[in-house]
Amino acid sequence: MSAQLPSTALAHILVSPGHDATTPGKRGVFLDHGEVVVREYRTNRKVAEALVQRLLTSGTTTRVWDPHAGVEITSGNYEWSDVSEREGPKERVRWADRWLREIGAAPEKVLGLELHTNAATKSSRVKGDGSSIRGAVLYPPTKRTAQWGPIAQSLVAAWKEHGPLPLFRRALIPRDYYWNKYLDAVPMIFELGFHTSWADAQVHLSPDGPQAMGEAVYRGLLPHLRWG
């Protein structure tokens, strides 16, 4: 690695799996495939675990955090804190912003990355192969383009090359979801396929799928990590 850090070199990365087992809905039940259930929180956590493991073993000096507990992750065996949907996105952002102030992190040097899977139907009970809408899509905020632009482009490019799922027809869609609008960092939300698509769900459920997704995200972050 070059001794000269890129302007986007990140001091901290917040990795959020988005939901937990108590979150209502957030699943696909494939009625014509043996009523197989795909739970979003399980996919999110497996991808988060794979990403964190790669970051911790890479040699980077970028620090990795669970933003909902305010805990630095230093072990690949980290047990994720529960993120009850009853607390809502406002509370999740409030927790994260509170300890970011405590550690004195410069917002432009902190990436807040929420990992999710998407849904294209209102009902979680899916007939046949479900929605034809599938693929990964990255949601950055609509503002602060200079901060998130290079990181977002890198994530999309790495996913295109290494991701186990295709990209959504629009791979990059700026949206001001609460996390993106109010987190005092460089925020973005990565939706890793649709749990209402049987094609995507098979990757979510496979032994190697979440691992490959975590690897693709890691490769996208690689040019923006700190070293030495």
C-alpha cells in the first residue's frame, strides 16, 4: 500500500445489520418451495460477520464498530447487539451519533454502512418464484456527494465484479432515508438482493452466499481503508 492516504481514507467503519429477530415482517415465505423462510436479519448478520472478519484480518488500521452498542469490534466472534425495530431508525441514529461524539471522530472519516435485503411485495408470503425484481442496490444520501461518491462507486464496481448476485437495474440510487439524512458520518445503505425473489433467496440461504457478499463489500471498501 502507498504511504499516502487517499482523501477518502476511513478512520472508522460502523457496520449495522439493520434488524434483529424481533423485527416484525422482514422475511420471504416461499409457498411453492416447501414454505422455505428467508429471514432478513439472518442474512444481514451473516454478511456483516463475513465483512467484519475480512476487515479485522486485513491489517487495516481502520477501526470497526457496532453502532447500536457503541462497541469496537476486535474479534471475528463478535455477538451482535439486538436492534429492535420498536426503537425505530431515529433511536438507532441517536445511539450512533452519541458515541461518535464521545470518541471525537471527524464525520467525513467515518462510514456508516447499514446492510439489508429488500422486498418487492407487500406480503411476505410469496407464490411461485416470487418477484422478478432482484439484485443489489446501494442507497447513499442525496447530498454530500463529494464525501460518499468515491466510496459508493467503488462498492458498486466491486460488487459488479465479485458479488454473487446481479446489481439492480439502477445500482446507485440516492435516497434520504433517516440513516442517510441524520447520521453524523458518511452514511449509506446497501440492500443485498430481494428476499421476495427466489433467485436471490437461494443465494441468501446458501452456505457460501453471505460469505461472498461480505467479500464483495470488503473489496469495495479496500481502496478507502487506512494502513500503517
